[in-house]
Amino acid sequence: MSFSLPIPAEANALLDRSPLAMLLGLVLDQQITMEKAFTSPLVLAQRLGHEPTATELADFDPEALLEIFATPPALHRFPKAMATRVQEVCRVVADRYDGDVEGLWRDVPTGAELYQRIFALPGFGKQKAQIFVALLGKQCGVRPDGWRAAAGGYGEEGAHRSVADIVDDESLVKVREYKRAAKAEAKAAKG
């Protein structure tokens, strides 16, 4: 896998080598820019002085983790809620997958089961779970039978709808255009 997000090379390198960093980027990818969400795992590691494990974050003192998240510049627009969410997700990984993030997808027999495992994570609704399935399939080679169907429109070949589709500057522009159009369409539907 080789992330090519418009973030510092060091942040992309962490996402490439750390399934936990990738998972945390997806957890944080709401109500902030994608760049901020996927850079925050690097900032977290820098503030800790090392790359954390899921078990370490699951067991971390909640107040100390909140302080790390809230220290300016905060890791998220809502540091308390997201520090709590990160800890909840890490607890699921620690409890169900022995702290091994890749256990979420290793040896999963079908795309539907992969989707269900991800959907069961705290804060992962339908859309976020589908995006993660698409990301795993398109950029990480995790392709159990039916993964594209489980990813919905995000799994379509040639789609440019999410972080799963960003491989260069051109694809980033296409994803941003898709998101703008989807937002405008949703706004028009409400009005």
C-alpha cells in the first residue's frame, strides 16, 4: 500500500506501515478535513514519543489521552469526543482481535463479513464502514469475495468518492469534486 494523501510524507509513511494509524485516520475523519484526520495519527505518535498499539490506547488513562488530544493544535475539532472514540475503537480491537488491527480483516471469508466487522466498531456507520472496506480493497489488497458489493458505491472501479480512491493529485481533485457535488445535491434536496 502507498498512501498519497496531500499530507506530509512522514504521515503517509506512517499510514503505509501502521494499520492502527490507518484505522485511527478513518475514526477521526469526520467534521474535520481529511488532511487533518489522516495527519493526526502521526501527531499522536509524536506526542507519545512512539507509535502506540491498540492495546496501549485501549488501556490509556482517559484524562491523559484527552490532554494529548486537546493540546494545541488539537488532534480533532472535538478532542474529548474523539479521544473517547479512539479509545473505544482500540478497546474493541484489543478485546476481539487481541490488539491486532489486521485481525479485523485477516482471513475474513466474505466482503459482507468484513463490512459487518468494521460496522461493529464504535462510530462506524454504514458509509464509514463502506469507505473502509473500499480502502482495504482498493489500496491494501484486502479483497474477500464480494468486497466491492459490501463497499457499495465506494467499491466501484473508477469511482472517485472517498479516501479509498486517492492515489495522486488528480484523484484527490476528483474526490473533492464528487464531495462538493454530493453536498450541493443534499442541500438542494433539503431546500
